[in-house]
Amino acid sequence: MHVEHCDLLIIGGGPAGLVAARDAARSDRTLSIIVLERDDAVGRPVRCGEGVGAAGLSEFLDPGPPNSLAPWISRRIRRVVFRAPNGDEVRVAEGDVGYILDRTRFEPALAAQALYAGADVRTRAEALAMKRDGERWTVAVDASGGRGEIRARIVIGADGVESAVGRWAGLDTRVRARDMESCAQYVVDDATIDADAIVLHFGDRVAPGGYAWVFPKGTRSANVGLGILGLRAGGRSAVAWLDDYVARHFPNASVSSRTVGGVIVSATMAHTVADGLVLCGDAAHMINPLSGGGIVNAMKSGRLAAETTVAALRSGNTSASALESYHARWMRLLGDDHVRFYRVKEALARFDDASFDKLAGTVNRIPEPRRTLRRIFGEALVRHPTLLPVVAKYFA
Ligand SMILES: Cc1cc2nc3c(=O)[nH]c(=O)nc-3n(C[C@H](O)[C@H](O)[C@H](O)COP(=O)(O)OP(=O)(O)OC[C@H]3O[C@@H](n4cnc5c(N)ncnc54)[C@H](O)[C@@H]3O)c2cc1C
């Protein structure tokens, strides 16, 4: 059997794993770094709405000026529109809000940077199992050249929502059914799509426990999808809800590229490190539980994972206690916010459609240029005291 050795083995070639590889390789070119991606190519298949905030993205890759955007951007977004259950629209932002990526090109761009920095990014290479041998992990790998083993001083688990790496390392990766959203998404071609805006549509008859989204990819095409909480979906699948949504809102559209996937909407796992192991991105449940967005979070955690593991490799101490600073730094950066967002999500789950409709009406009475989040919050509290428990829970 073919046996290889490396300093850092990264399992998963999504945003988390590729940023971890790139940043670790850039900070120490003497380290041997391997990334394993089981799919035929990084970035495919796409199971994502591909929306990212402008500020978060720019920390990792330069999107370029508006008149000459990077090839991995599908669309620049200048407006956010919330749609209440009754169809009323609330516009809450104007300006450079964010982008819709083309992940079939975005991940290759990150992979190219990781390769250039010295990491070895391998596709069609799947980690099958992992066991601890003294100070190293031995990982069984199925790659195009056959089966083999890689012995690594540190493993970064960046293997996404269906992660097995954490479980192999003995971490508790379980997710409660109420914290798992089922999503479905189609690429929809329709002349009515607003190419500059993302639309988020709420309501129990739209997407129970979640929301529907319309994220433009071109001047008349968009990722149209929704996420639902299975426990509240009346036994119907996300695909069935999406078929209804598309039929109602895009009756003349043509539909292509159908995908389904899960999103973990809980707070971060209690433990994200073990001896010689760090988990990041979706594998560590680092998605924003309120929005379901995880691309930028994955990259931020990948960066922290790179910094922590490179320091541990240099010091020669790769124990869990040496890596624990990763978890603490993540919690300070975003993890503690996610605990609060989770409480807001729980409180909003008790908000019915009529309350959302009333709230939309209130917010729409604020002149658009003055519609900041703080003002929306203040007005909403004065006019809808039933929101108070939501706010109390947020700050508790
Ligand atoms: C329908 C849907 C819509 C979404 N929309 C958005 C959005 O608009 N904006 C946003 O920010 N987030 C969105 N998300 C969430 C976002 O896709 C994830 O949070 C993000 O991709 C997480 O990045 P990651 O690197 O942690 O994991 P992933 O991107 O899932 O990457 C993990 C990689 O690991 C590989 N892998 C898994 N197991 C192994 C193994 N054993 N060996 C080798 N490779 C392995 C997988 O093939 C995969 O390529 C959406 C999710 C879904 C399902």
C-alpha cells in the first residue's frame, strides 16, 4: 500500500479547506500540505445560493472594480428586498451590498492560489477513515491512483455539512432535527428577475421555518431556492415547496440545474479541536443560524485554522490543548454572535405570518433613506410590543 507523510492534511476542498491551505502554505513554505477533495473538480457541483457580503468576501479575494469584476463573480448586488408573507416588499439597503459568486470558478481561483503558495490540491481523492497513531493521524484515502494512506501531523476537517472527520476524531457532531434545514434550489430563467437585488421571502406558506431566496446570476437568471424546517413542513419536501414557489412567482420561467442540500442552523459545536485535529466551516457548524450563510464564515474559520495549526507545527506541540486557542478565537470572532442569533431564530419561530405582515407595514412607513437596522428595530418595538420577548432573548 502506498504510504505518504505530510505536516498538514486538509480534508475537503470547499472555501474553508482551500483558504486554510492557501494561508498555511503562504505563511510557511517549508510545510508539506495536502488537500483532498472527493469530487472531480473543486467548486462542482454547486449546492449553494452563492450570495456573499462585500466586506467579508474582500478579506479573502479581490472582487475587482465594478466595471471589471473578477470572472468568479456572477453579479454585483446593490439592494436587499425582504418580502413579507402577504407579498409586501421592504427595501432595506442600497449600495454595494454584496455579490453572487460563480462557485464553479470561485473555488478554482482559491485552489490556484493555494497551489501557487505550495499546497498540493488533489481532486477525486476521498478520505475514507482515520485513526490516531501516536502523534499522527493515519488517513485511509481512495484516489484515482488507487487506495493508500497519508500520515499527517495535523488534520483540518473541512468536509462540509456531511462531515465525517469530526466523528472519526471522537467529537460530538450530532445535529438536532430542529436545527437542520432542508434546502432546494433551481436556476431559473425569467424576464421579471431584478438583476441588482436579492429577494428574501418569508412566510409559513412560502417556506415554513426558513425563507425563499432569489439571487440573480445574470440579467434574467437567478438561483431561486428555499430552506424549510422539516418538523414544520407538513410532511412535504423542500422540492415540493420550491415547485409551488416557482409556479406561483415565475409561472413563465424555464428551470435548469436542480439541487438539494442541508444547512445546519445551530450554534458552533461545543468542541472543534482534538489532538492533532481542527474542524472548520460547515463541518464545525459555523453557519450563521439566522441567515443560513456559511461561505464567508467558512473562509474566516479556514484562516484561523491555518494560523493555529502552523503555530502548533512550528512549536512541535500539536495536542488538543495547543490547538484550543482556535476555538476560543472563533467564538470571539463570530461564534458568540451565533449563540445570540440562534436565540433570535428560536424567538422568531414563534412569530406568525400576520405579525411579519404588520412589521413590514411599520418598516415601510420609515422613509427609505432613513431605514437603518437600528431605526427599524426601534420602530418595531414601539409599535409591536410582542417583539419584546425576541429582543429580550437576543440580549439575554
Ligand atoms: C441550497 C443551499 C444554499 C446556500 N446558499 C448560501 C448562500 O447563498 N450564501 C452562503 O454564504 N452560504 C450558503 N449556503 C451554505 C454554504 O454553501 C456553506 O456554508 C459553505 O459551502 C461551507 O463551506 P465549507 O468549505 O465548510 O464546506 P463545503 O463547501 O461543503 O466543502 C466541503 C468539501 O469537502 C468535500 N468532502 C466531503 N467529504 C470528503 C471526504 N471524505 N474526502 C474528501 N473530500 C470530502 C466535499 O466534496 C466538499 O467539496 C447554502 C447551502 C445550501 C445547501
